[in-house]
Amino acid sequence: MVPELSPEEERLLIRDISVAAEADSKEGDTFFLITHRWWQNWLDYVNQEVPVASANGFHENAASSSNRRPQAIDNTDLINDATSEEVSNVEMELHDTLVEGRDYILLPQPVWEKLHGWYGGGPLLPRKAINNGLSQTDLAIEVYPLRLQLILIQQGERAIVRISKKDTVGDLHRKACDVFELALDQVCIWDYFGQQKHSLMDNMDKTLDDANIQMDQDILVEIISDSMDGSLQENGYAERDSSSMLIDASGTTENTSNYYTSPSSELDNNNTATTATANNNSMYATNHIATRGVGAGPVGLTGLLNLGNTCFMNSAIQCLVHTPEFARYFREDYHREINWQNPLGMVGELALAFGELLRKLWAPGRTPVSPRPFKTKLSRFAPQFSGYSQHDSQELLAFLLDGLHEDLNRVKHRPYIKTRDADGRPDEEVADEYWANHIARNNSIIVDVCQGQFKSTLVCPVCEKVSVTFDPFMYLSLPLQSASSRSMTVLVFSGISPPSPVTVSVPKQGRCRDLIQALSNSCSVKSGERILLAEVRGHSVYQFLEDPVLLLSTIKDDDHLVAYKVPKLEKSATTYVQFIHRREEPELANNSSSTTWKPFGVPLVYQISRNSTKIFDLYQIVNVMLSPMKLNQSLNYTSTSNYETSCGMKLQLLEKGNSCLDLLEEEGDETVPVPANLISAIVFVNWSMMDLKRYDITSMENIPEVVKYAPPLKRTRGEPLSLYACLDAFLREEPLVPEDMWYCPRCKEQRQASKKLDLWRLPDVLVIHLKRFSFSRSTKHKLETYVDFPVHNLDLTNYVANERSPHCKIYELYALSNHYGSMASGHYTAHIKLLDENRWYTFDDTHVTPINEDEVKSAAAYVLFYRRVQGEDTSISNGTHSFHNSSHHR
């Protein structure tokens, strides 16, 4: 009997084995899953004798009475319907929502063997390391091998098998023959994804991954020797009595009708395999809407299983599935519009997966449907949505609409089209040309239904060149604001009157440019002048606010801002000079009778020439800027002819090293030695006691805060933020951010142009995204703002720049995605109006419940789906969608 090791010996031995195994890991190595719960208990046990340094420097023992030696390994919480270790562990079904590090740990085989030798238990859950990329070291553990359904039509049998995606077609061929007890030369197999024969799988050396075989798809098994009497068709198969079987490694079979009622089953939305077969056959065998079982009750009220944090996906899917135009399209024969060759698409797989899911959700009955096959396909083409973390329903929606468009693009060969500038042509002509160019390259049901057109106007701030383009859009992302404007108070030095606070109204989500413009208008800035904005702290300038696109939201309510009128001068040859006021105050230390110079008040700021400003000029600037505060106004200090230096103020220039250079009035013709490479030079203005008596300095002693706190204005329930206000903010003209500078064709340089958006062409289905989430480097924030959006009669007439548009601009809400809670742990639902019933329902994963219309609006509304008001009934139960003519591609 092997002697029992101490916890510390176990820890060190496992550590050494792990390091060695990880260093030598290669493709084909075996790893074992172990439940995280047991692993954590073992870690607590082996770490109990490790000394831990306490705050007082002594060592304490980390052990506790609960850290006893763990019992046998028990992995049963990782598997579905665990039986016993006699059952083949390779074929044991794991729970679908397991997450590494949370539910299980992957151990190299030597580590598992050592732990299993010490503790025993099980069941064993081995998994292989596969190469997941181009590099030989790019390894991944295939925790979930492919799960495939083998369908043998002639004998009416099915079987579920597990196989690695790195196994070959030949391996799958042999497994199929073993399962159905057939000879190799009797059988051929087909890629039968979406119940369609896509390709004969005859390249036995190709891996299933290279053959594009997907999780939970069907494989058609044909007996070559049997005559094909019409029972097998390319797009479906005849209804037969069949049973579903789960095959384990021993070759035994068991009926799994109960097994497939679990969320992990593809067949869980039908009571029997026969029903699924019949329904799929009817769907694919007709170009009309399937009507089987209509009398059984209302359709379209089927929920979706939550696979683990997939409510974001379920919410977005339900909104799209209940878009009438899509419901009609995907329930008809959309396969002939699939673009199998589009390099920007997903070779039709995303469209097929979405179409299959839509058909299941519109089938009769209320049994919830598992979206796992769709999610598997989605994760393959959009890895950001793999795993089981919470995601953004709007991000998923954006990817899905774009992916469906590419899969269903009717344009097989996109022409190269060079866009022409407007060059003064009428907007209608230019817009139609842009749209025709877009349709020549992008033509799909998604474009037909969801895409509109912006008019985008750019204006160069230097040469005033105007560029007009017309760009397509799929949805509108509207900013949210708790109020449309913000009041800001700034102390203004106008040069005409004493400095005084000026309060202006600016867009709450505006830029620094908006504030400067508002101040310029308020202060009647003349030609040749401009407003210089600065933040002042401690009697000196903390920073100049000259970036026109600086967000006003970065300016805090308790900041102190000062605006100065300065001349418009070329900035490269000038510098700012700030005059910091100082006065003598007694030295408080050591009961000394000496005095010291202390700063006070608001600094003066002016723009001067870097190399030609004389000392005389500085004295003149100070006297002119202070003249409105002079108590004796008999002299006009705003005129240079009347300039006098009768005051006793002395100026000192702050040099490098913090030494001061006296600027003497008698040396007024000498040039001021302004230090190079400074944003602003500092000149101290030393006030004498006599000077302080000649000026009223109270107006510059204190700077008001940007926002003076006051009781908030009462806001009635009838005055929430409206959707129209969000549209106004979205379409408002604003400068481009520095990262998106525009190349001006006239200046031949990158310019920070102003941009104005207008709606030009509206789609039949208008998707509106309310931007509730904001991100920064360190924080994530959700706005809980209640937005008052119309359920009926969203009128966009005043927002469409194309006055000649013949289309209706009134919209009705029919669906919305809601987000409740925080960003990290929130939950998504959907509110959807069934047009046939004219009634609203909440779709909360598997739960579908009716609600009143007044319950539709809430602060959780996130993505809104509006449909253009039509003259005729367009509900999905009547009429058919008119497809564009296109050749059929397989």
C-alpha cells in the first residue's frame, strides 16, 4: 500500500507534474475534466500547511478545521443523466452550459492519473487536445466534440453520435456503418445541414472541420445498393415511422424521446422524431407558408431556452423573427436567394440556421425551442459571441443583420463603382445615384426591409469646402440625455466692463466649441477677436480649453472657468501671457514682522508676439485690462494715446528656475525675453497698497462655479426625455473627433470638419438603438433614463431632408428589446405585438405572457422596432412576399 502523502507533498508533486506536462503538451494529448468544486476543496486542503505572513510579521497557519482531506472525485455534476463508470465515458453527455474555471478544470493526463490514483472516483471525462490554428502550438481542448444526427432514411432510423471535428470523413463513415451495422461499401454519407443534401462526403481524408460540419447538424446515410424509388428527395425526405437513438461506444442503443426534452436537444421542440420529420418536409417541399396545424391554436408564441446568459440573443431573435417581412420570407423558399459564393458571407450557413430557427418558432405549439444549433453557427462566424457570457443584444443584432444580408445578397459579382462628388448637382439626383450604386453591390431582403439613407454634409473649417454624400444605414443609434441642454456660468473679461459672470445654455452632450460660440454671441465678439477659455485654479491658469471637440461633460459643475477676449493672431509666432496678481501680506511664521508676496484674484490673460513684445507693451496691456475696474475714470485707459503708468504696480517675469526678472518701466523699449517652448509666460503683477485703493477688485476676487447648485426644477411626469429629443441630438451638427479627421480635397490636408446628418430615405422597418451603455478605460455605465417613445404614430416628417419623398413617414412600434439591471448581470426580454391578434406579449426566454399596451414603455427599453404605416394590411397571415428574380445557387 502506497503511504499517504502530506498535503504539502501532494501539492509540490502535482505542481511539478503539471509544469512538466504543460511544457510537453502536443496535439493528441489527453486532458481530463474535473469538477471545479472538488478541485477547490483539494487546493484548500493542500495549502493548509503553507505559512502565511500576517500584518505583524509573524507567520500564521492557513489551515482551518474544514480543510480535511477531500473525498473521492465526483464529476457527476458535470454530466447529464450520469449512470455508472461501466458506461462509456467518452459518450457521456456534459451539461451544455459548462464554463471552464467556473464549473470544471482541465488537467493533463499525468496529473489526473496521479490524483485519481490517490482519491479514486469519477466518472472519467477525457478530452483530446486538437490543433486549432495554423501554428503547431495553437492547441485547444475539445471539451464538446461534434454531436451529429445520423439519418438512415431507408430503414427509418436515426442515431446521435459524438466525434471530433478533427476526425476525418472516413472516421465518420466507419462510425455510421458500425452504428447501423452496414458494410463500408454499401454506404455513402451526405452533408445534410438544414435537411438539405449539400455535398457528397466522399473525400475520406478530409477532416470534418475542413468539411464545414457543424455541431448538431444532420448527416444523411444512404444505402447505395437500394433503388431510389422517389422516397429520397434532395430537399427533404419522405415521412416514415422512426425512432431516435443515442449510441454509446459499446454500440448499444436506447430510446431517447425523453432525453430530447432537455435543453441540450435539437429535437426538443417536437414530441417525436416523426413530427419533426413531417414538419420539416412540409416546410421545404412548398414555396408557400406552411399551414400545417393552424387550427391547433395561435402561432408565434413560442419561447426560447436560455442556454446560459443567452437572454441577449433570445431577445434580439424574437424581435427579428416577429418582423412580418422576415417571417414571410424565411417561411417561403428563400434557399434560392442564398449566395453560396459570397466571400463576405458565411456560405449561407447563418441564413440557413436563422431560417430553421424562425420556422421552429412559427410552428404550431408552445413548447420552447433550443437555439443551440443557431448559437453554434453564430459562434463559428462571430467568436465574440462564443461561450456563455452576457453580451449586448444590439451588437448581436448588428452582426446578425449584416451577416444575413451577406448570405442573402442577390449580387453574385460586385461591380467596382467610383463615386462622384456632388459638384453642385441637385440633392435628389446625387442621392438616387448613391442609392443605385449601393443596390448594384448590395441587394437582399435585409436591404429591402431595413436599410435607409443618410445625407451627410461636411464643411471644411479652413476653406469652407462643402462635401455632400448619401450613405446607407441599417439602424439609428441615438444618444440619451437627461436634459437636452446645460447651463454653464463663466467669468468673462470683456475689456469694456469689469469682469462679470455670464451664464449660457449649451447642449448637454455638446463640445467646447459650443460653449465658445455661445460666449462669443453673448459678449458680441468683433471681427479680429476671439474668446480664449481657461480653467483657473488657485489664482492661476490650470489649463487652456482650446480643443473644439472637448466634451463639455468632462467639465465638472464645481470647476471655475474664465473667458478672455484676445486678438486673432497666428498662434505659431505668439504665446499667451498670464498676469498673476500679488500683494504683500504679513509673514505669519515665527511672529516675524516681515512681509511676503501672495497671489490673489483672477489672472489676466493676453496673447502677445513671442519675439517683438516690449516691456512697455506689457504695462499697457495691464492698464487697459484693469481700466474698467479703476475707481477714477477721468482717464481713458482703453486708448493707447492716453497711456500712463501713474500706478505703482511693478511687473516681474518668471524665468526658468523660478527666478524673477524685474521688468522696469524705464526700460520700456526693451524686448521681453519670453522663455521658449512655454504654453504661457507668467508675469507677476505686484500691487502696492496705493494701487489696491485705486481699483475695485471685488469683481475679480471670486470666480463662480460652472453650475451653481440650486434646488432642481420640478419635472412633471409629462416631461420625460422624448425620442424626438434624442433624434435632435443625433442629427445635430458637430465637429469630427480628431481620430476621424476629413481629407479636404481643396486644402489637400486632413481637416477637423463639421458634420451634419439628415435622414434622406427611410426603410420599411426602422430599428432604433438607445445608447444606454457608455464605456471608458476604467468604468462602464448604464443610463437608466426613461425615454418617452411613441407606440403609435412616430412622425419623422420633419426629420427627412428629402421633401419630395413619396413614402409615408409615420411608423408604428411592433417590437422592442429591453435590458433590466446592470451591465454585468442584466437581463434581456422582448415586448412584441402580434399583428394578427393586435395584442402585446412579453417574451422572457421560455416564458411568453400577454401584457397591456401601457406596460410596453419603460426605462428598460433598449432597441425599438418600428414599421412604416401602410395603406393595406401587411400582416404575416395574408399575402406573400414578392421575391426579386434571381438564379438559384446551391
